[in-house]
Amino acid sequence: MPKKIRELKGLLLKTGFLCEPGKGSHTKWFHPLLTGKVVLSGKDGADAKLYQ
């Protein structure tokens, strides 16, 4: 069973990522010590896609 978007967001928060709001259901996540960003799309209750 795939993880929910809210579970992925929780994992990112636990590992030190910070969130920037995006357009619609998109959120941009970045870590202060790492380069690049991670973009999650979907509402919290939706199943995460395999590539997420």
C-alpha cells in the first residue's frame, strides 16, 4: 500500500527539511545543509505516487 502525502511530509520534517508553500496542492521542501528542493504535489490524504 502506498504511503500518504501526509506521511511523506512527516518524514521530511523529522529529517530537518523546511516547507515553502507552492501553488495549489504543491509544497516545496528544502534542507538548510543540502542543495536543491523536493516538490510534493497532492492533498494530505492522497496516496503518494511511486516517484514521490
